[in-house]
Amino acid sequence: MSFAPSKRPPLSGAVRHAAAKKPKNPVPKGPSSHEIRIIGGQWRRTRLKVMDKPGLRPTPDRVRETLFNWLGQDLSGWRCVDAFAGTGVLGLEAASRGAAHVLMVEQDAMLVRDLEGHVTRLKASMVSVQRGDAVSTLGRLPAGSVDLVFIDPPFDGPWFEPALKAATRAVPVGGWIYLEAPVAWPAEALAALGLQCERHLKAGAVHAHLLQRTSPVAGPTPSATPIEGDTP
């Protein structure tokens, strides 16, 4: 004796629509990303993909353009250190404008991988990438061995004063330090470190300083505590 197959009730339109939209093999998402753009030099207008990470804050185009106007655009022969490299945009901008050597220092392994990828893509033989602590690395450099140090650490950390002290030793008298901070540093605090602010720009929540080493620092330095507001 045979039995006719039972009939299933038809699916409603909403159920059919949901079933059709359900992916069979969902693709895991990687880290979200965006682009940075080199604005001057041999790699002008080159766009590079960088990941989004908490605390990662690439220097805006407007601030970079102003900074390199301050520095004179042509950095041929300069030795530079991008001490908290992050996306690497400051160091790559310097290399694009003729720097002889740029050392990029970054603690985060994923960001280091991205930096190495940028160097490979650009064939930037003058750029080297090192994973490590920025302040310790600056402290190990021979005194007066670099012309320009970029200091742009996470704003919620304790690195500003230690990094400034180490960078001041790394550059000679007349050498340059670029500092990005959430507040302006007063002239007295900078003078205690042997530094002078030659240029200052406030862009949104960022205070950009171009500092020059003016003299050696004799003996221990007083605590250099930044203040809110503009540079005096």
C-alpha cells in the first residue's frame, strides 16, 4: 500500500524574503580602514590605506601643509625620526620631500605591518621601520644625530615630557622638534628643556608646535607642565 507524500504549507512572503537574504557563508570582517594622502614631494597625491584604531589620529592635511611650509618644503639630506609613527604620515611626508633617512618607531604590531607595507609600495629605501618604545628609542640615539623629531603620541598618555627630553638630546642646537598635543606648552616650560617655540597652530583640539633646540640643558630640568590655551 502506497501513501501520497504530504504537502508542506507554502512559506509566507516575509519568511521567503528572510531566507533568501540569509548568507550561506558569512565573511568575517577585518579591521575598518580609511585613507591618508601625502600632500607634497615625490609622492604627492599618493593615497595609502590605513586601519582605524582607537587613539590613532593622523595629522590632518591642513596641519601637515602648514608644518612643511614652516620647515621650508625641501628636507633634502635631513635625518628624521617619526617617534610615535602610527599611520606614518609625518615620516612619509618628510621622506617624500627629500629626507635622507627617516626612522619610524611604533609599538603596535599591526601598525608596524602597515608601515612596512607603505615602505614597500613606495619603494622608500630611505625609510626604516622599527617596532619599539618611542621614548627608549630616542634615548638610545647618539646625541645630536638627527635634524628633526616628530612627536605625536596618544593624547591620553604620559609620554609628552619624557619624549621631549629624549628628543632634545637627539637633535643638535638648532635642530627641530615637531610636537602635537591637546594643549599649548608655555615658553617657560619649553625653555627649561632647552627649547623655544618658533611656530604654533591650533586646529580643532590639536595644538601643533614647531620647537627649536636653542641651548644645552644644564643639570636637572624642572617639571614641564603644559597649560591650556595658546602659547604666550
